[in-house]
Amino acid sequence: MLTPGDVVFLIDVDNTLLDNDHFAADLGAHLEQAFGAVERQRYWTLFAELRVESGYADYLATLQKFRSGLDDDPRLLRVAEFMLEYPFAERLYPRALETLAHLRTLGLPVILSDGDIVFQPRKIRRSGLWNAVEGRVLVYVHKERMRAAIQQRYPVMHYVMIDDKPQLLAAMKRSFSARLTTVLVRQGHYAVASADPTLDARPDVSVAHIGDLCQSTLADFLPATQCAASPMHVPEST
């Protein structure tokens, strides 16, 4: 029987604990207001290209590329300030911090995120998530490839991965096998992929909102209770 000392919760940030889609929409609006619709679209085109190239979202590196051709327009400084000073704490999903506190009673919550090494940690700090997990934060380029590093840093019997991306959860399941329970939070634009019939590993647990996990028990995450894409046995919040 697993106990809280045997379990680590690996919890994603963007669109899992924090509404990153809202941030992206605000950034797009800010770019359009400052530079116009054409330049806003150019930023997102560069963003998409760089994401394919690097494997993760890199807002600051995109801004550096976006800078080319604008002759160091002073409005670029305001965009940079907008990103760095963005009020991410206001973009936490309802009960996100409460969920982290609750999961601490069931195991050890650890932030596990993809991203760049500057902006992503700053986002996690400014949102309050860093302090909420007492600095247990991991930021990798490809977290699904970091099983050995994760297990070395937090060696336990069982892991629970909480994320909004079904494909990533499937990749994590292949890597960790039976030692991992996957939890899909159906928030953000990636969640629509949860209905993809080509997924080779369905999430073990599925909830509509991160706050739904406030009502979970350790038994909800035990390997013996796993069943493909089963909802938690708790009412979903409104």
C-alpha cells in the first residue's frame, strides 16, 4: 500500500495550473496595439518557427528575432516589460494553490515544466507557484525525456503526472510505465486532443478543472485503481 512518502506529484504549469492561453491572448493584443495586426502575426509566425526548432515555447527569444527589422524601436522595450512584469498570479486557475496544498497531504508536489531557462522560471515565481511548492521546480527542454533525472532528484515508488497535454502524458507513460499514473486536466487548447483515437496510452485519470483534484484521495492515484481515461470519483467544480 502506497503512503504519502512513496508518491511524487509532477505538475505542469501552462494551462494546468495557470491560464497561459489568456497570457498569449493578452500578449497578442499588446503587440497589435503597439505595432499593428501584421507585426503581431509576424511575432506569432516567428514564435511557431522557433518552437519547432527548439521544442518549447520561447517568448523572449521570439521577441529577439522580432526585433530584427524594427531598428530597435523603443516600443520593443515596452513589450519586453509587458512580458517580464506580467501579473501571472492573476492567471492562476481557480483553486490552483489550494490543489497544491491538498496534494502535499497526499505526497510531494513538484513543478515539472517545459520552457526556456529565464522566462519560464520567472513566470513560476511571479505566479506564486514557486513558493507554493517550496522551490521544488524542474524546467526542462523536453520533460518527457528526463525520467532518469527526475527519478534521481526525487526517488520514490510511484509518480503522478498532471498535465493538459494528452500526447505528453502518453509519452511519459511509455517512459515510466507502471510507476506513473497520468492525470489529464481538460483545460487550454491542447485538451481537445484528449479525444484523439490514435493515442497509444490514454490518461489514467481525467478531470475538467485543476481544482477538482482538491477532493482527491491517495487511493485515486494508486496503480490498482487505474482504468483508461476514467474520471475521478469526485464532482467537478463549476
